[in-house]
Amino acid sequence: MLKYVWLDGRYVQSSRAVVPITTHAIHYGTSAFEGIRAYWNGKNLNVFRLDDHVTRFRRSGAYYDMVLDRPDSEMRAAITGICRKNLIKKSCYIRPFYFVGEHGISLHVTKRAPIRTAVFALPMGRLFGAGGISACVVSWRKFSDGSTPVQAKVGGNYLNSIIATGEAKRSGADEAILLDHSGNVSEAPGENVFVVRNGRIATPPLESALDGITRDAALSIAEDLGIKAEERPVPRSELGAADEVFLTGTAAEITPVISIDGKKIGNGRPGDVTKKMISEYADIVMGRNDDYTHWLTAVYP
Ligand code: PMP
């Protein structure tokens, strides 16, 4: 844990950022959060797609009448500020979140419920090895938008991700893939899923998958590279028949999947399309692609 975190408008020592055990969010998962990466390129630390993360952050709570009672400008300043305050000069992961504080045991959360807001950061390199990972389709299904809003990035939703991850790890795979209620591919516990076949890319629509910011970046990169990409239902059988599969997410970046359910994808190595996407993505986050510098926010002046 780094020395400082940001809590309710102030930088405080990590050890002093504590909340009562009666905090509503601990009991019911009433928290909204983001995961953001910042990349150190040898000269500066650049936060990737800060504005988009802050926009999604605010929306996530709104589904539940949890009101982020601080302006976007303050959140942006806290997110870059926590890096400066801790003098971070390496790539890191930043976690802003807000949550219902002391609100008794009531399930009636209204816009007047007390909200607390925090940001912390931690140094983070690659989440997965560059050589690609194994995945398995788990028996647990992704919850549907008819149960709880899929686009809300809120604490409670992540129990679905946690149970799926546990099943995948127990069966020896690095990552889970969840199907939706109709049996099509939905997403991974913390990543969107892409399949590549005959040089074309497909990713499931947003009915049951989070509108990932890296997913959006990948669609944009595909367009730049002249690779046809579509959002459409992806049947489970397409995973096995794909030439390449990759995952996208802030933490996972673009990660090749080289086997699913013990069966090799393609030749069992990261494919050419995936490798091209990874290299473009690295250029963008490191500030080497002038078309995308608007996606980067410098931490140090
Ligand atoms: N799906 C889920 C369920 C996630 O938690 C994440 C991580 N935020 C993603 C997809 C990928 O989203 P992003 O690219 O915005 O990190």
C-alpha cells in the first residue's frame, strides 16, 4: 500500500483511511468504482482515458440513486493527484470508488444516502504474461440486464465475477469466460472477449457485457488497421472455431487467449491480428501515436 490515499476530498495516510463496520457498502455492495491505468513512458506518467472513466464512474452509481456529490473536475484532480502525492514514477493502477456510508440496514437507498468517496493507486505491470493465457467457459452465467443493470460498475455485481473466477482457477485455467442466459458468449470476469476468424473481429454486444473502455479502444484500433470488426452475438461454438481469441480490459490490456477448455486456439500461440492490436495499443498508451494523445492526461506538469 502506498503512503497516501484520497478520502472525501483530502489526502490522508493510508493507515488512517478507515470506515465504520456499519458502512452500508460492506453489507450490500453499494459501491461504484473504476479501474484506471496510468503509464510511465520514461518522461511522464499518463493516465489513459481519464475523462471516459470519470463519466462511467458517475453513471454507475446513478442506476442506484447513489449520487457522486463531487464534480468531475475534482475526481480528475484526485485521480492524477494521488499519483503525484505518492510520487509514482512507474506504471500503475488507480482505483476511484464511492459508496454508501452509514445508512443503517435499510435497502432503501435514495439520493440523500450518505456517500463517501476515495481513490487509491498501486504500482502495476502486466496482469497476464505476454505469451497468452488459458481460459475456460464456466458453468455460472453472466447476470442479465433484466436482473441488475449490466452497465453499472458496482461492487455487488462483482460477486458474479468472483464465483466465475473461482471455478476457472479450480479447473486450472487462468481466466473464466461467462456465457449469457441464451448461451452466447458474454464476457470474462473483468474483461471483454473478442474472437478473430478469417481476419475479421467480433465481440458480443452490450446486452450483458460491460461497455469496456479498452473494448472501445480495440474497436477503434481495428478500424485504423483496416480490420473489419463487428459487435454481434458470439455463439459459444465460435470460441472453439476461432483463429484467435483475445480479452480486453484496463488491467488485462489486450491479452491473447491461447487455449479454451483445454483446446488450442489456432496454433496455440498469440495470433497475428492479436499481436498487431497489442502493438498498436502499446503505442497509444505510451504516447507514440499522435492520433490518440487526447486519450492521455499527464500527471506531472
Ligand atoms: N467487463 C467487466 C465485468 C469488467 O470489470 C471490466 C473492467 N472494468 C471490463 C469488462 C473491461 O472494461 P475496461 O476496458 O473499461 O477496463
